[in-house]
Amino acid sequence: MPDLFSKFDPLIEQRETLLESGVTDPFSLVMEKVESPTVAICNGKRTILLGTYNYMGMTFDPDVLAAGHKALDEFGSGTTGSRVLNGTYVGHKALEQALKDFYAKDHAMVFSTGYQATLGMVSVLGGKDDYILLDIDSHASLYDGCAMSNAQIVAFRHNDVEALEKRLKRLPPEAAKLVVLEGVYSMLGDVAPLKEMVAVSKAAGAMVLVDEAHAMGFIGEHGRGVAEAQGVIDDVDFIVGTFSKSVGTVGGFCVSNHPKFEILRLVCRPYVFTASLPPSVVATAATSIRKLMDSADKRAHLWENSRRLHAGLRQLGFQLGTDQPQSAIIAVIMPDLETGAAMWQALLEEGLYVNLARPPATPAGMTLLRCSLCALHSEEQVGEILGMFAAAGRSTGCIS
Ligand SMILES: Cc1ncc(COP(=O)(O)O)c(C=O)c1O
């Protein structure tokens, strides 16, 4: 009988070869205890966390935790229903209001994950005669949204304004078009030239959707993201994002000023055909988002951390994903998967957790050690991290 699993054989083989080399599986690490947004116990050892998306360190914020406990007591552990049936509680409306206030936008829709927000928005907007243009390095959820839509898909070179403009000009002027961008690209931590990309999109009559998953809370004066930092937040038609990064919980959203936006609640399948977020999660998200509005000091400290780590790693001789620090993500480029896995393990043994990222998640077949900083990493911790990179880099031969 033909085996449906035979298509996974090359991956199974690659994984077995890697494990035979003595490396522990980088994709099955267990956090035995989490002490704070920056420290956990892994394999019985105190480990500094440098591979979470907890950019603003909100997961243990006392106000956030109190809001979650209160909602759990008052509304129970779950809604057991879709947003369009029994799954909209006062907390979901309060969270949507917090998002409208945070972004100064007219409408907000909360989804059960960030993945579903991007999947839902891209798929529902891309109809049969429409075009979706997307950056080739887009997140899997945006690609999945394209696959689920009925639109024609046109990919363009990463962060290439001219390539986007050329493709827009080739499309029928009367067709509706959606340009899909990210603020910060999560693999290399580089930022999109949103100002220029929004300008060429608008000139061609296209609507623009920006996924600000890795920028929300940190980038921009009020933490609204790259669209705010580059002065185009009023020209972006849809901002999508997640609560699983700076907000410190789980869930996703879209905000917009489009006057017909509310109709999406009836037609967006990843919104309609799934259960809504539990009341405790919704309460933690709303509290966190309101606190992120007034977090300028934390944003400034996170920038300091990012600059310090980038400069230190460069000085040690590592090759990095960007010439300058552009976000809270600093990607260290590894020569191949084997060296990357060995370095990942050496860092873990030193007491540091980073993300090992590999194709297909990474661009151009790269193996990366992705470091994502937190506003609660102290200056001393960043120093400790650099010491661990120096030791692991030398023991694996990554640096001399
Ligand atoms: C750019 C981008 N969009 C969307 C998502 C999905 O968000 P979530 O993990 O909250 O579902 C991610 C997750 O990593 C992401 O990096």
C-alpha cells in the first residue's frame, strides 16, 4: 500500500543524521520552570531566554496577571463558542476597544491566534478577480492566506520597491489589488521600506495590509509599529498582528478604518469557524495593550539592548543578518545546519536559549541562530549573553 508518509522520508533521514551526531533535538526543548520573562529552567539548568517573542516582557506583569485571574474567576475558563454565536463576552469588546485606542483606528477584530488573523484577512480579501502581491519572504501564515484565497498571487523580491512597482504596473488597472507586507521580517530582523512601498501601492490604486507581529509594542513612538515609525500609519488599510509577542499572551487581530470592515465578521472563515479566546486571555491582552501605550522607557531600553548585542556579536566575529540593529531580532548566520545545531547546543550548555531556524522558515536556505531581545534583559544579562556566545563560538569553531 502506498504510504502517505513517504514524502517525509528525506526530512526524517536528515533529522536522524543530526541526532546521531550527538546533538539533542533543538525542536523539542522543554521549559521545566519559567522564572521570569528572561530566565527559565531547562534540563535542570538556569537558562537565559534569548529566543522568545516576549519583547516587552509582559508575561509576568502584575497588572496583567491580576486581570487574568479576575476574568477566570468571573467568566470561567472558556467561552465554548464562536465569536458570532455565544463567544463574544464583554471582555472581547473591551479588548477590541483597547486595540482601537492603541492604533487610533475605527475598527478592530480579535481572532483566536495571530496565524488565524493573517490567514483570515488575506484569504477573505482576495476574491476571484483580485490580485494579491506579497513580499517573497512573507511569513507562512500570509502564504497560507494566499493559498486559501481565490485571488491571483504575485510575489516580488524581498523589500524591493522597484520590483513591487513594476508588478503593480503590469496588472489590469480596473482589478482590485492587495499588497501584503510585514513591518519587521522575523527571520533576519530587517525592517520594510514601508513609506516607499505604501506610496507605490497607493499610486497604483492598491490597498495595503501590514503584518506588524514583530514590531507592535516596540517600534514607533507609541509602539504602533513600523507604519507609525515611517509616518504611513494613516495610509495602511489593514494592520494585522498578534498577542503572542509583545503583548505576552495569545491571539490575533486586525485594525482598520475601512467603513465596511465590520462585514468581515460574517464572512471571514478563520474568525467564524473557531472558538473565541478564553476570557482570562482576553483580559490579559487588553491590560497589556493599555500598558504598552505608556512604555517609552522600556522601548528605549530594548533599543539599547539591541544595539549592545548587535555590536558585541559583530565584534566577536559573527556574521549577522543586518548591518545595523533594526529591531529586537538579531540573526546570527551559521554556515550550515550541522554547525548551527552544534552551536545551538553549545549555547544551551552555557545556559542560553536561542532559536535555531532553518529552511523552509528561513530565506535563501540559511541556517540562523535567532536572538530576540526583551526589554527586561538587564545590561548585565546582555554582557553574560556575549560571554556565552564567545565561549560557544570558540568551542564549535564558529569564531577564532
Ligand atoms: C510575521 C508573523 N505573522 C503571524 C504570526 C502568527 O502569530 P501567532 O504565533 O500568534 O499565531 C507570526 C508568528 O510567529 C509571525 O511571525
